[in-house]
Amino acid sequence: MSVIAIHPLIDTQRQVTGAAFSGGTLICACVEKPVKVRTRHDLAHNHVCGCTQCWKPAGANFSIVAVVPTKDVDVLENSDKLAVVDPSALILRHACKECGVHMHGPVEREHPFQGLSFIHPERFQESGWAQPGFAAFVSSIIESGFDPSNMDAVRSRLKELNLEPYDCLSPGLMDYIATWTAKKKGVLPA
Amino acid sequence: MSVIAIHPLIDTQRQVTGAAFSGGTLICACVEKPVKVRTRHDLAHNHVCGCTQCWKPAGANFSIVAVVPTKDVDVLENSDKLAVVDPSALILRHACKECGVHMHGPVEREHPFQGLSFIHPERFQESGWAQPGFAAFVSSIIESGFDPSNMDAVRSRLKELNLEPYDCLSPGLMDYIATWTAKKKGVLPA
């Protein structure tokens, strides 16, 4: 058994991707008056992320995070408990002010991810959502205090879990961002 | 034979790393009064780079770039032909105003790379310098107009050349930067 904690949902039990997940209800960690957010779309690009901005549960070195179209996200209950963590960030992470869970994070400014919202699918009441497919911003876990001398073990464990480790996003997403930038600069046809 | 051009020095002929390279003289492309820069130290972290900032020769999608300690770099001749490309950039690329070749690029501001200078070892008059060991900022070649649909072929070719492709820097360098940041933030002991 590995001593490297990736995320509780991944370390001890692997969830299963359902055939026809098309959204569900995200719920924060509050026992009373939890925030509830509904999505009406399947996840895209679900992955584990080592950055210092994403919400992670206790014991996790990585978050689990995916995107859905912002137009398919609605706050159902207790929206008054939500506040934006950092209004200057690309991702406007709306966190529950009481329990701290990030419930949805739209990208509103001009960017290749504009129109998408970042969510943490582990907060779904439902199962069957697409499982994470890669690991992003792996080196960044050091910025949360992770011991740099254990990074080889982290990357080995991620590969063992079929979560290919990257220190930025996956090649497909990096190419997507670069293509958007090239079109905006006019070096590729729009 | 691959149709994917990485860099002329790599596509057609592979140079050899010498046992005891300890610096040499970099020369720009001017026939008259070339700029000459001397280094008195072996290269570190030599790699090919797809970013849009580094100087690349004609026909190259990637630059070849490495670092040496700034204290071991001296401009020997025709320093009046040098100008900094972008004074706001992390790397202060000193380019020849006539031929455009970047001759040395010190990092002066507070950063994990402070005290290092970026150079293009293909400009050495001498041979034997350490050969490139990986490929950085691969997706960025799209930002120079490279066809995004050929990126799989680029990454395959780089792997074939033992230049593991990354869309940022190599894991070792990314961990180094993250460790510096963690120490600066105080989450790891300095």
C-alpha cells in the first residue's frame, strides 16, 4: 500500500464512471442549510490538481476538479452563504463561507476557458460522474508544504493510478490554450 | 525521415557532448564586427524550447537554450551592438541589433533563476557542450503559427530524439521553482 496520499476518494476506493451521467446536485459540507448547486451537463476534463488555489478535503494533496458549461450551473439553495474567494483570479471560486467548500468557479473574463465553470465532482450527491483522467500542476503541491524529496514517489503513484502527471495542464488542453492565443494574435486563421 | 523540423542542429546531425567542456566563445551571426561573449563554466539544463521569446535560427520550431552562472559571462567584443529585447521580461535577452541573435540573457530580479544567464550554445565556436536533454514549452510553438493538428507528430519526434516533451519546464526544474516559492512563503524551512 502506498504511503503517498493523492486524495481520499482515489487512495482507498476507486469510483466508477457511469454510462449516462448528465449532471447532478453538488452539496457543501455544512450539516445545516447546506449550499446546493445543480449542474445539467456531463463533466469535461475531470482531473486531479495540485495547485494551491483549488479546494481540497482534509488529507488530500490533490483536488478533484472538472468543468461544465456555466449556463448549465444553478445555485439551488442557500446562495447567501457563497462568496468569491479571489475576485482577481481567472476562476471565480464561489466558496461556502461556513464550511469552506468551493461550490462553483466560473471563468468570466476573455480566456479559452470563458463560459466554463470549475466544480469538484466529489461534492455530487449522485455517483457515476466521469473519473479523473490526468494530474495537473503536480509540482505545485510543494507550494503547500509537501516534501520535495517525495516527488518521485508522487509521480510514480499517479502513473500507477493512470493519472499521468503534468506540471501544467495536459498536452491537449495546453495545445487548446495555445491555439486560442495564436488565433487571437492572428498567427493562425480564426 | 521525419517531416517535423525541430532544429537544424538536431534534425540532420546530432552533436556530441564532450567530456570536459568548461565554457567557450559565443559569436553572433554578423560577418563584420560580430558580438563575442565568453563563458567560463559548463552548461546546465540545456534543452530545446518552443516558447515565442527565445531566439531560433531559420527553419527551427525550437530553440536550443541552456544556463550558465551570470558571473561567468563576459562580453568580449562589440558590446555596443547589444540591446535588451524586453526590459520587463524575466530573462533580459541581450540581442545583436544587426543580426538579431540573442547572445546572453541574465535573470536579475528575485527568482529561483536569479544569477543565471540563458545562452544559445549553438553559437559557441567550440564543440563539446552538453547536448539538450528535454523539450520545454512544446505547446507554445502553436503561438508562432505551428499547425495544432501536427502536435502529436512533434511530441512523437521529440520522444524519438530522447527529448521528453513538456509544456512547461522539466519536472526537476518545476519542483525546484516550487521549492523556492514554498521557502519564500515560509511553508517549507529556508
